[in-house]
Amino acid sequence: MSLTSDLRRPVSAADFFSPGMLWLVLAIVAATVFFWEGTRALLEAWQLPEYSHGPLIPVLSALLFLRQLKDVPVNDGPVHDRWPGVALLVFAMAFGLLGKMSGIDDVVAYALILWVGAMLLISFGWSTGKHFWPPVVHLIYMLPLPGVLYFKLSTTLQAVSSELGVWFLLMLNVPVFLEGNIIDLGVLKLHVAEACSGLRYLFPILSFSYIFAVLYRGPMWHKAILLLAAAPITVVMNSVRIAVAGLIANVWGVEHLEGFTHFFEGWVIFMICVILLFILAWLLLFLHPDRPTLANALDLETSGLVTQAARLRFVRPSAALIVSAVLLGAGALAWAARPPIETATVTRDPFAIFPRTLGEWTSSAPIPLTPDVERALGADDYHSVELTAPGAAASVGLFMAWYYDQTQGGTHSPEICLPSAGWEIAWLERIDIAPEVGFDAPYHLNRAVIQKGTERMMAYYWFEQHGRHVAWDFAAKFWLLWDGLTIGRTDGALVRLVTPVGRNETEAQAEARLKAAFLETTEALPRFVPGL
């Protein structure tokens, strides 16, 4: 009896105890153990509002795969091109091992997707398996973004959403003022995080638009528009939400705003965005050469998926499958049996004993952060003081935050934090300040001018990474990965110095003051932020 005809017979328990199924189960179990840190990172991320849609992504990817599988006939003969899948599996294991050794679980989670693609290539061979990339790529939407990228993306979208929301309010003749990322309605001030909480549904909407584009039967450029439309639709809808909230607060009072906020956020925004995607698809049909209806343009056929899932019983115990199971099992056992990795001992003085006198500069008593800011900062130790010196036209604010393990969040760039406090970055440049101050070795930092209303300040800030002075936050993340892998250290710090630019002084004069405090601070810093 051929496999094609055998597909029609009822599935029995014996079908799932075939040699091929047993090797497949062994490969999956071994992969679960080997990539466990990645799975754990996903489970933790899915508890956050931004990624609460995560558990649905593997389910939707599986449904996309089964839909595609209906167009692939059952193969009665041998498959000779499975080995590219084994090569991808080896790469996925190496990538996952990099994350395991460096202690960055998100990297292991990214390797999981490569493993899924490898298993499809091993199961179906390269010529057939390479066509299953849409459900594999869709799994990307279940991953948490790297912290730096997430904060940069969310900050940018929040800023655009706030400005657009304020524009809508002005069109409605509602008095409003945008100060940085703080929306001042007179009767109420909306912080950007409160105003833009609807943006947390950007990721599920992106996932939905991806599936929408895959199911849409039309020109590729139509699919691209549907895929790329998710972000602007979400931003516009959140801007409308901000405008309506401002209108309610202005007309009916702040007390009516809470009920609206609870109703018009989350899934309500998501459903409206979905409806807008359907409307966009309907409009695109007018440009479709065949002018189909929306029902015909969207391939929503779901019959036969259970039958396709039952094809698992036809898995053959191929050499590639056996090798993959052995490799994964051996990798999991080797990792479990490895000698304990000696984590480098970090010896440092706490900021509590940071010198009160730095050359001519005298520091104030430490300034505590508010509980919510301290919680968001998540630092293991921090120090915030004002430095003053005789003859100095203004003080210099010194802030340092130190993390024992930056893989669990770590430092946030002031490029992200300052706008949330209402400050705008007027200009920013990354420089090597060593030639200016007479240092022999490079000393990279960010030099910026920030402003809020008529107030202007000059700032220096940089990341301390085990003796390196790093200006770019993405470079800091790279060195975090490298040092976690090579020396077993994931600690680090952010250092920031700011001083106001007085009305009667130039930026050069303000920077001279900043530079003087910088030189004294860097001399004392190594005791509290250790290098290599």
C-alpha cells in the first residue's frame, strides 16, 4: 500500500511508535534540553504586556505550516538532500552555545528558530523544506527584542504618536502643549509611557499583518504594503486614543478619563487595527488585475489540517534525523556534565563611599531616586550627586549606575531616558575625548546638548565595559556578549555628567566646566567600576 493511500486510513497508536517517530521525539526532547535557556527566556518575556501574545505565535506558525503542507504530496521514495538541514542544525547549536556560554538567554531563544528550520529541512529535504520559510520566519514575532533595540523603537514610536496626538488635539481646538514627551493638557499631564501604552500591541499587530500578507493572494507589492502597514496603523490609532483622551479630559473632566482608558486600550485598539488592515486589503483589490472579492483574495481554507498533522506518522528514520538526534543529545549531555564555569569575581567599592571631594569639586549628599524610577533603573548600585566648585558658574550633576549582571536588563541609554523626562536632545555626537584632555588611550563618550523649554544642558555619558569606555549602546551590548563568553563577566556601568548652559555663557564655557568635573571623576572611577 502506498503512503498516499495510507494517508486515508485511521491513525492508530502503533503509528506513533514507528522508528522514525521515536527518533523525531528523541530529537525534540534533546533540543528542549539543549535550548532550555532560550525556552526559559521566552516564558519570562511572555509574562510582560508587550510580549503576552507570544504563546500564540508557535500555534499560528504550526497552522501556517499545515496549510502549506496540503500542497506538498506525500513522498513515497527516498530523500537525498537532507544534509543542508544538518548543517543548519550544527549552526543553530553553535549559536545557542554562544548564548549559553555568555549567559545571554535571548541568544539561545534566537537559536531555537534556526533549529525549527533545520528540522524541517531534515524532515523534507532541501528542495521541499526550503519552501516552508513563511511559518519559520513568523516565529520571530514570539521573540523579545534586544533591550537596546526595544527601547529605541518604542521611544521613537512614542514620540511620533505623541506629536501626532497633539496635532489631532490642536485640530479639535483643545489647548495642549507638548514638552519633550510630556503632553500638558492644563487639567492633566500625560507622560509618554501613559499616553502610548497602546503601542504594546504593536507586536501582535505586526504578527497578524504578517499572516495577513501570507494568506493574501495577490501581487507581491500588495503583500508588502499589508505587511508594512501595521506600524503606521498602530501609531495612528494610538494617536487617536491620545486625542480622544485629551478631548474627554478637556470637555468632561479628568474623572471621566479612567473609564475610557480601561476601555479604549489593549484589545480594542488591536481589533480596530485588524479592521483597518481588512479595509486596506479591500482597497488594494481595486488595483488587483483580476478584481477578486476580499473573500477570494484571502486564502482562509482550514479544512484538512488534522489530516496533514497525521502525516507525522510517516517520518522515516533517516540518517540525517538520527545524526540530528545524536548531536542534540550529545550536546545536552556535554553541557550538563561540563565542569562549573568559573565566574570572574568582581571586587569593587560601593558607591556609598564614593569621595565627597574630587579635586576642587565637592559633592552634595546622595540624591535618592523615586521608587518607580529606581525600579525601572534596576541597578545593583547607583550614585546621584551634584558637584560644585569655587568659582564655577553652575554645578555638575554626576550619575552612575552599576550592574552586576547586564544580561537581565542592564543599562539604558540616556537617549531613551531623557525624552521620557521631557528633555529633547538638540544634538549628539560620539567622540574620542582623549586628545582633548591629554589621555594616552582612547576614551569614547557621547557629547550632547539637551533642552526643555528654555533650559539647556550639556551632557557627557558613556558605558564602562571592563576597562573600555564605550559610547554606542549597541557596541556595549556586543562587548557584553564577548566578555561574558571570554572572561565570564557581564557587569558594567553607565556614567553621566550634566551641567546647565547659562543664559550668559556659551556651550564652550559650559563644556569647560563639564570637562573639569569629568577629569576628576574618571580618576576616582576605577575603584567603583572595575576594569579588567
